Amino acid sequence: MTKDQKITKATAPRRRAKVGRWTFRGVLILVCLASVTAVMAIGQTFSAPDWLRDRVADRIERNLNGLQLEFGQLKFIILDGWRPRISLQNVALRDTEGQMIAQLADAEASLAMRPLLQGQVKPKRIVLSGAFVTMQRDALGNLSVSLGEGAAPVRQAASLPQMIEAADKVFLSDQLSALAAVEVQGITLSLEDLGKGRVWTLDGGHIQLTRHDQDMRIATGFSLLSGRDYASSIEANYTSTLGSPEAKFGISVSDIAAEDIALQNAAVSWLEVLEAPISGAVRGGIDAQGAPSQISATLQIGEGAVQPNAETRPIRFTGARTYFTYDPTEQLLDFNEFSVNSSWGSVTAEGQAVVNGVETGVLESLVGQLRFTAMSLNPAQVMTQPVVLDSAEIDLKLELNPFRVQVGRLTVSDDDKLLNAWGRLAADPQGWRVSLDGALDRMTPGELLGYWPRAVAPKPRKWVEENLTQGNFTNGDFAVRLKPGQRPDLYADFDFDRTTIRFAKTLPPATDARGQASLTGQRFAVLAHAGQVVTDHGDIIDAAGTSFIIPDISIKKAAPGIARIIGTGSVPAVLSLLDRPPLNLMSKSKLPIELAEGLVSVQGTLSLPLKDKVKIHDMEFHLTGEVADVHSTVLVPGLELRAPRLTAVGDQTQIVLSGNGFLGQVPMTATWTQPIGDKDTAKDSQVVGTIELSKALMQEFDSAFAIRALSGKGQAEYTLDLQQGQPPRLTARSDLADVGLSVAELGWSKPPSATGELSLAAEFGESDAIEDFSLQVAGLTAVGSMRFNTTGTMENARFDTLRVGNWLNVQMDMIGRGSQAPDMIIRGGTVDMRGANLGGGSAAAGASGADSGQSVTATLDRLQITDSIALTGFQGKFAQAGGMSGNFAGRINGQTPVNGQVLPKGGRSGFFVQSNDAGGVFRSAQLLNQARGGSFQLSLSPIDGPGSYDGSLKVRNTRIKDAPAMAALLNAISVVGLLDEMAGAGIQFSAIDGRFRLDPEQVTVYEGSAVGPSMGLSVDGTVDTERRLLNLRGVISPVYLLNVIGSVLSTRRGEGLVGFNYTLTGAMTSPQVWVNPLSGLAPGFLRDFLREPAPQAPATRGQPPQVQKDPTQDSGAGDR
């Protein structure tokens, strides 16, 4: 071989001729050998001897342009038809430097007979076995082909068309002009992409090349060693015309990883995000300019997932299918079908996409428009049935490095509903990042739940399913934000109209509602701009502004729900809501729903766990509100409570209603407190406040007596306890400031400026009662109780203590008579008439009493008349007809019984007293202890001034015995017979008459006389009852029976023709007596000049009586 390498270019033609001759001779020798052994050699395999193997190798190397050929055995095979085949085993081809170029386990060639007969050796068919082929593409896209592991490239080209062009030149060479087929078996193909850092090994492959004239067809098949748990295979065919770039090819793959396919061409690199096997076929070609022509592909994608990187959570699917064509010129993918099936549902789409960056070999982006022709979705099987949509369209842009999908428009049509969406999907190094927004024009509640997966915000979805029904949903918006390592951030909202909403299980639903619902992150809210609640009793509440909120939907168990209630309705309507479980406010307090009328505006919050069987201790609520134009006739039966405005506040412990109002026409304030709680919480409510204490209040209670008694306007504090199962109980107190009080019957009054203390405790039931009543003011003390009948008027009152000043201290009962003044029964006590002003104080009062028919029944322990005179054991019955009048009986100072009458006189009471024991009357009254027997009549008429009366006295048939003053008088005139008579049976007087003034401290005798058979007596002057002193004067006429004949000459009754002037002064027990004997000589009319004039009654009513001189200072100067 060294010799052949030294051949120069000048001898090259000669050398080629010489080689040809030797080749021909060698072939001829082989033919001769074959002819000799033809019969026996057909179908047999012969191994050539070493000399022949070396000779053949030598001759073959001469056609390899310096390449070195090495092989093992050389075998000959004569096929039928005398076609010889040469077989070389363990073939190795090296370059001039000894580097391995190609390795083959076996190489066979059948020779073309016609060229062979012409002396040319041209292969007809070549069969190669055990080849290891490496096809490499560097980072710049340059291609190289090596035969053998670690072998140097046998072909290199800048592009695949150049590689094909070079191959065509080989097949067009004269040496291969007779070649009709090449078959390569047991081939291992290594595809190396240095730019992408990937190597693919295809094993067990075969290549079948057939040639017909200038047309060539290549068919091949390989198994791909992918290291996955499934077997992959690939088959391909290639058809071209030698010398022309035009070609057609087809590739069929079975279970090839999507990533492996994506890396072969930028136009399909969008498949690299799939983790799934792909089976299918690709058909394409190369045009006359060597550029790729349209490619058609059918791909069946097996079960797998979308997972751009290892950190992104795989989006799994059960299978997918796509039919598309690719126009390299337009860089346009035309999807005739693209369908995906997964556990979430299935979609089928068609459309187009423009691939950008293919010319660089790297897909920069894919911008497409798809139209979904069928959609059936049920994400994670969370829906009861799949959502089937009519059609959808999407505009999207796909970028692979990094992986991003931008949705410019997604339009979904379902019947007459339209969904628009847009957003982005990105695969960050940490995981998925999603930004999706959308809008839905309208839907029904059922359709919303059909679109809403159960696993997405399950608590709001359940609430909507249970509490948001009927009506229409419109203007739906939604947004999803997903960041790696964070919870999904969700937003959704929609409007609703003519919808029924139940804001809380404890409340009736709001109907005909209009508003908006929204989900923002972990917060879900529903707001009703309009709506009304129909209560259990048929009342309507305007619920506009009411909302429901779940602050944190991520809480797993019993997440709190908050109802923000805004309502306007009638008082019964609101109370009806408060009477629903678990509050049962009105039922527990035993109050009716129709407690009051008015317009309630309330707002508040109700927080309760989202669970079944919510109890009161699970709830927390706060409310505030106003009640306008309130009026009630239920709280105080028979009376109207009204208020222009009340405020309400409440929580889970109590509800408080307060404000200013009126009881009838009477101003008042009130604060009603109703405790709330479980069964262990007291349900008693309470009303506290103030009320105007005035005549108007008494008019509301129709108390005629109190109306007359009260004037001015004051304030009273009250507390009304409403206890469960018990009648309402009222307590009240007042200091009576600015209130005037008067009781005309008692002559008592309180000016408005005076203060005192009024307190009472009352109970309201079938019959109301004031159990404790206490009044202490301006000298009046009253302690007792009152009861009222079913009509609201007083039935009776009982005062165990009734004191007025220092003159009345009794126990008294009052018996009601409807609107008339009550009858009074005095059960005991004392009355001091010295300070009394009984009988009414005014004509108006008297008239009222006359009309009323009021009666007074009195039983007194003591009735004090003067300082020294009292009636004990007093009993009387009186009528208030124009003043007090009636009969009475008693004992004077506890001794002599008397009886009499009380008559109204000038606004006070006059008295008529009589007794059958005149002497006893005088003795008991400590006026005349020596009088005995006789009848007694006394009339007292009140005059101005307390305890002052004008009186008249009439005594008949009484006797005076052992009277010191009388004895001294008779002794002075030496009437021995009369003294003896007085010392015996006593001096009898047939008539004693007198006219006098009775004052608290003295008695003024204007005129008095005592006449009897034995003597006559006249008297006038004063008696000091406080100091018990006498200052009397008069005339005594002995033997009055005879002496009276001359009484015509006397001006006074009791004086005869003959009489003696006298005076009695000093103490009653030992008076000083002075008699003027000379007066006995003067006729009666002349005796008046010998003594002081008698006291005169005042001419003007109310003038004090004439005051006499103190008798202790001048015992006789007054007698003339």
C-alpha cells in the first residue's frame, strides 16, 4: 500500500486503468471459480482463503482514497439466478491516521450481473448488520455522522439539506449506479444534541433503502432507550429523487416521551411541558429549494401531566389527542383538533397558533386562537354532575423559557350566558403562579352552583346553596391569584335580583332581594341593597342594607358568620324576629308581640358559628336602633304610652330601649332593659325612668280625689319590674318639689316650694294594688296601701297611719266609688278640733262633695274640742254634702255621754251637742262640778280662727249643790234659807240659758241666766280655761218666784225687781265674791249703772272678743 500512495497525479489515469484491469481479472477468476463449482455452490456459503481475503481487501482499499479497511472472514454466497453475494464480517474502516471511522458486524453485497459481465463490479444490494451510528448536532446546528462508537465523522454538513445533498452525490456516483437497495439491520443509533445537552439512543433498528432509477425511499424503525417504565419505538420513511432537494417523509412514534419529541423541532417544543408518552404520526416534506414544506401530525398523548419544572404541581390528565398541520413558511400551527381528557373533565378545541423564534431553533412564543367545540368539566369530581358548556374561544400566548401562558381573552358561551376571562399562568422556580380574572353576565343560583366546584371556598358555596335561592345572578366577576408557597387568593362577586336570602338560620328569609355577593381572599360577604323580611306573623320588615359575612372561610370547624342587620319595620314585626329561637325574647318574658306600635329602624351585628343547632351562648350580637311614633296600650292597661322617638341598644346579654315619651298627655322618660341568656339567665325585664307628677297624671288615672288634691308639676322616679310569670310591679318615689298638694276635707295643703317624700310600691294584675304607700310632707304623714278594681278605679285604700299636723292622728280606710270621691272610715286615733278645719275649704270643694255623696264613718279614741274638753269613744257618721254633716256620740272627757250633730258652717263644722245629764256635762267639762241632773243642749258655730266658736247653751231642771262660789254669793247677801237649800238637795234651776264665745284659751259669756223657784241669776264676763280663773259679774235675785213679778223693770233675764250686783273673780276652786248690798234698793234698770257693762260680741266676723281685765288685779273696782 505504501507503493500505491506514492503514485503521482500524472500516472493516475494509467493507474486507474491498471486497477480496472486487475479488478476485472480478479472478478474473472472469481467467475471462473464460480462456474466450476456452480452446480454444487448454489445456495452454499464459502469462506475465502486468506490470500484471497487479502487480495480482495487490497483491491477494495484502492477505491477508498487512502482509507484503511479491516475485516475478518470473507464469504461468498451464490444465490439463485447466479447472483453472487460477498459477505465481510467484523468490518472496520479507519482514516489515514488510523482513527476509527466505521464499524460493522457484518457487511454483505450482491453484485449487479450486467456491469459484472462488462468487467465492472457494482453492488446491486448492500446489507449491513451490527452498525453503531452516531448523528451529532452541535450548538450551531452543524450535523455530523459517525459509524461506530467513538468513530470520526464520515459526513459533516451545516444543515440537513446539505447532508442530504451530499448523500445524493454518493448515490449518484458511478460506483453505486447499479445499487437498488441497502438494508441495515441491528443498528444502534445515537442522536446527540450538544446544544440542548441531550443524547438519545435508538437500538434494535433497521434501515431499508430502495432505489428505482432516481427515486429513493428509505424506511426505518428503532426502539428508543428512554429509561422510562414504558417501551418506546419510532418508525420513519423518506422518499426523494436523487439530485433534487424535494423529499417527503413520515414518522410514526409509539409511546415516545413528550419531552423527547419537543426537543426535535422548535415548532413542537411546546410539548416539552408534558410528562406523558406520545404515539402518532408526522408527515412532511422538503421543497425544491430545500426548505421544509407543510407538516401534518396526529398525536395520541397518553396519561400524564403538565409539569414545566420539578417544583410545579403536576396538572394530570388521562389522555389527549391532537391533529394539526404546520406551515414553516408562515410559522403557523393549524389545529384541526385538540382534545384533553382528565379526571376534571374533557375539552375539544380547534384553532391556529403562530410560533415565533423557530428560525433560531428556540421557540420564543406561541400565539394562538382556539375554539372549544365541546366542554364537559368536573374538577376533582367535586360537582354532582359535569358542567357541559356549548362553546368557548381563547386567545393565548405561550412562552416556554420561563414557562408562561397569557390568556388575552377567554369567552365561554352557555345557552344565552357569556363568560369572559383573562389572565396569566407561570411556572416559577418555586411553583405555579396564577393570575386569572373573569366576568359572567348572568346565571341562575343553580347554574352558579354548577360552575362552582365544591372544593373551592366550600363554606361560602354551602352558604349560597342553603341561603341564596331563586332570582337571577348578574354581572359576575372573579379573580384567582396563586403564588408559590401561599394560599390561593380568591375574589368573586356577582349581583343578584329578585332573590330569597336567609341571613341567619334563626331569622326568616328576605324576599325579593337585590344586592351583591363577594368573596375576597378568605372573606365572603353578601349585601342586600333591597329586600324585605316577612315575619311569622305576616308583618314586613325592610331589610335593605343587611349583609352576611364569613370573615375567614379557612376555619375548618364552626367558622363564625356575621350578619350585619339593617331593618325598618313595625314594632310587632321586630319583636316577632326577637321571639324566634334561640332568643324567644317575648315568649320568655311573657309579653305579647303586639306590645306596641311604631316604626323601628335597627342596625346591628349577629355573630354565630356556622353549624347546626346554634344556642344562645354560641351567639354574640350588638344592635342599635330607633323607634319612631311609639304608642302602646298594653304595658299600662287602659292608658296609652307614646313616644316620638326611642333608642335601642342590645347585645347577647340584654336589650335596652330608652327615650322620652308620654303617658297619655303626661311627659315621662323610660329605659326598658330585657336580659337575654340561656335557661339559667333571669328573664325579668325592667323599666326605669321619671314621670311628671301633676294634675294631668291624676287625670290619666281618672282619680278625682287626687285631681282636686294636686297642683303644679314635679317629677317622680319609677321602676317597673316585669317578672316572668308575675304581675308587673311598680316602685316610685318623689321629693314633691314644685308640686302643690291640698286636702280640703282636712284643711291641709302643701305649697309647691315645700319638699317631702313620696314612695309607693304597686302591683299590676287583674286588679291593681299599691301595696306600700308612704307620704311625708308639710306636716302630713300617710302610710298605707290601695287596691283598684278591674276598671282601674280605686277599690279601697287602707292607711294605718294618717297624721296631719298635731290635730289628726288616725287610722283610716277609703272605699272607692268610681270617679266619685271615696267614702272614708276612720278606724281609730285622735282628732284635735282646736287645729282642725273639717268640712271643706271652698265652695268648689263643697259642691263637689255635695255631688259625690261621700260619707265619713269615724271611730275615734279621742276628739279634743278645747284644751279641757274632749270626747272619748267618739263615733260618728257623716256626709260630705256641701260640707261635713252627720251625727256623733261620745263621752265628755271620758265621763258623761253626749250625742250631737255636725253641720257645715261657713266652710267649717258647727256642732250641736245634747245630753240628759246637764250636771254631768258640767262636771265632766270641769266647768261646774256641783251641778246635778237636767237636760243639756249646746250649739257651737265656728268663727274665724281655729278652735273658736260662737255658742248658745240651754239647760233645764238642774240643781246646784255645794258650790263654793254660789255659797259665798248667798252668804254675802245673808240668804240663810237658800244656803240651807243648797246644802241640802241643792238649789233648783228650771232654766239656764247663755250666749258665749268659745276660744281655745277662754270662754266669753255675753249673756247668761239661771232661774228657779228659789232664786234668779244673771251672769256675764270671762272664764280663763287655761289658767282656770273667773272674772264674772251679774245680779242675784232671791225668791225669784215672787221677785220675778217686778222683772219688767229689769233688762236682763234672771234678774227680779230686787236683786244684788255681784262679782266672782279668782280661781274656780276658791273664787272671791263681792256683793253690793245697796244695789238691792235700786230697781233693775238702775242696777246696770252700778256695774260694768257685759262683754259684747264683735260686730265684724273675725274680730277678737273684748278682753276683760285680770280679776286678780282688781276685785271690785268695776262695780258701781
